[in-house]
Amino acid sequence: MIIFLAGIAAGILGAALGIGGGVFLVPLLNLGLGFSITAAAAISLATVIATSTTVTAGRVGGELINVRLAMVLESATAAGSVLGGVTAQLIAQSTLQKMFGLVAAIVALTTLARSSRRNVTHDVTLDPGILGARIHDDDTGQTAVYRVRRLPLAVAASFVAGNISSLLGIGGGIVKVPVLNAWCGIPLRAAAATSAFMIGVTATGGALIYYGSGQLVPSAAAAAVLGVQVGSWAGIRAAGKVPVRVLKLTLSAVLAVVSILMLVRGFQ
């Protein structure tokens, strides 16, 4: 029951912020319920796949998912995911915990630093380019336009995101969403929706490797996936009603707490 409820919370936050629920679920399973970091990662990756499926289904037909950009970035993300799933079997648990805490801290600071900045213009005559798009701005009710900048950085970040996703059992969105939003010119909601579209494919490669090595606990994974499915639907609805600044500040706060917990455990 605890895992199911944790899955609901992870699903709400993961779907609303586009980073997958693993960043919240892994610490709970590892620190709170005593699962090894690799077992927690395996369970979490199963829930990331569920989050992606639910969010994509909820967003299908909408304009926030940038499918063209997702297809460009996914090949790099998938390659990183397979590599991370293999190397995770060779790294000590304390090292993985430290890595998790460090990544969460970096992302929290980056997101907080840009909490008041926006990446859209309401000049509808602006050409969004091949990978940019026009979207509905929920905060203003107007049509907004954005262009994709620094594409090589986005590709490199996607490879790193895939690697971290499998290593730590989190959705690659924890890296992709802040990078796409902070440095590549993509609005937070569009970055979150596009990331959620991609993270299922990213997580599948790592999940298969964990399953093959016997790390996945089926009963715990089933409970977590059911909870995430319920939470994801709520997260989709909440994301459109909450101001972007609030979403960014929430993401920063949660990641800061997770970072401290994982770093403390890693150095014990």
C-alpha cells in the first residue's frame, strides 16, 4: 500500500513536471523501504514507462509535444540508456547515491536560477524554424512562438540523460527538461510534455537490462506502476492550471530535499 501511494505522488509530480516520478520514488524505496539502489532503480524505470504512456495518451492531439524535436533527441537518449543500464551493475551503491544527490542538486539550482525567465514570444509572425513550434500559452491565453537554440547541446544532454536514467532509475527528464528550458529556448510546459513523450523509450532499454539481471521485484513494480498511472492523470490536469513559476519552484524545492537525503546516505 505504501508503494502504491508513493507511486501516486510520484506520478503527479512526474507528469506535471515532465521528469518522470523516479526522482521521487527511488529515494523512498531506497532510503525509506530498504530496497537496494539497483532494485529501486529497476522498479522506478517500470513506473517511468507507465508515466510516459499515460502522459502521451493525455497529450495526444495537443500542441505541447514537439514530436520532431523528440525524434531528433531520442536516438542519443536511447544510446545513453543502454550504456547506463550496463554500467549500473558495476558501480557501488554508495557511489550511485552520491551521483543521484549531485545530479538533483545541479538541476535544482539551474531551475531556481531561471524561475522568472520565459522562452516564448507572442509575435505570431516569428518563424519558429524546423524544430520550433507555436503553442497556446496557458499563462496569458495567447498563442506563443519559440525556436530551438543550441541543438548540439540538447543532443549531448539527451545522451547524458539516457545514461543517468538507467544508472539511477529516474526519467531522463530530470536533465532534459531543465536543459531544454534553460539553454535551448523551449518553454517549460513544452519541454515537460516533449520529455514525457520520450522518457518511456529511454527507460525501456535500462529496464530490460535490470530485468535480465534479476533486479526487478515484480510485486513492488506492479504496485508502483498502478499508483503512477493514477497520479499521472492528476498531474496532467494540474500542470495546465499551475503558473510556470510555481512549477519551477516546486521542482527546485523537491529536488533540493532529495539531493540532501541521497548525499547524506551516500556518505554514511
